[in-house]
Amino acid sequence: MPTAFIQINNLHRKYCEGEQDFSVLKGADMSIQCGETVALLGRSGSGKSTLLNLISGIDHPDSGSVSVNDIELTGLSEQQRTLFRRQHIGFVYQFFNLIPTLTAAENIALILELNNYSARKIKQRVSHLLNEVGLEQRGNSFPDQLSGGEQQRVAIARALAHEPTLVLADEPTGNLDAEMGLRVLALLRQLVVANKGTLILVTHSLAVAKTADRILTLDDGKLAERVGDFAW
């Protein structure tokens, strides 16, 4: 068995609201190999987004460890985790999270600018990605001039702009109708696979989860692999 690309061991995370503690993760364990597409399925409030934040280093666990590509994120400083995330991780969100004052092309270019790409490389990369997601004529459009599906395609292009080894998608089809959601999801998987990346797809939809190589469920703070049909 090769070394896991993502390894989570005995992960615990709780939050305090007033005087009460709420445990979201209770000893979660997970291994994901390089190049896999894994769906993370769970009820609303089960901790799926919290887990993504821990894998990306946005959040820090109360205990346990998170390693990505043999780098233990839980042992890095906040600044080091930010740099790692900027260079190696791409995000796709349900509500797109595009910057409204930037055009589609400028939204895609932003992560490249933060990673100090040359102006020539940025122009080439942005043009290539707009073409890949079928928006080569919409680069100068602002987010509010785009449909929901178009905005999500820009968000996918932005997430993949710096060729990350890991893409984290948090309910990426949740704000789209069923047909558009499946089209956008297929595009996301196609581009991640072409980039030889690893994809973790958070969803509450079994139909979306079934498009992945594997399905993991998060229930009562722990992760388990699911095979076959099941219902919440």
C-alpha cells in the first residue's frame, strides 16, 4: 500500500457556544490516495465543512493530525499553512465566492498574482482556463453579469489556476439546478483528473456522491467508507 496522499489520524474538534461544548469530530480517521476523487457525505451540520477547513489548514484541530503529501499541517505555523494552501490547494464553494468588483478573468488571475506568476504566464493561463470551461468570450464580464452555472465555472477555473495537487469542493453544485449541477461536476472532475490532482467533494446529495471513486460518510464525528445504496 503506497503512502497516503492525505492522512488524518484521530482528529477531534469541538466548538463552544456560550457555556456549552459541541463536539463535531470525535476521533476521525481517513486515508486518500493521490489522484482519487472522494465524496464526503453527511447530514447538514455533521462537520463536513469543518473537516475541509482542517484538511486545508484554515482551522486547527483540538487534537489529532492532518498530513497532505507527507507534510503535517498540524505542525505548521498559521503563516506556513497559509502559504501551503496558496500554493497547493484549490477551493470550489457552493456560493462561488467570486470577488464582485473583479471580472471573470481577474478573479482567475488573482491566485496566480499571489503566487508571483509573471504577467505573461498569467495571461496565458487565464486564457487557457477560460477556454477550458467554455467561457472564452466572458473574461471581461463581472460576476453579476454571469449566470449561476457560468459563475461556478469561473470558480472552478480559479480553483485550478495554480495547478493545485488537491482540490476541495464544498457543496459545489448546491446552488445550481440538477442538470447544471451535474454538468459542472463533470467539468470539475475532468479538469482535476487532467491535472492529475486529488479531489474531495463535500455534498449532502447521494446522486452527486455516486460520481466519485469512493464515498466516505461523516456521522457522529467519525468517518466511514460506504459501499452500495443507503439513505439518510
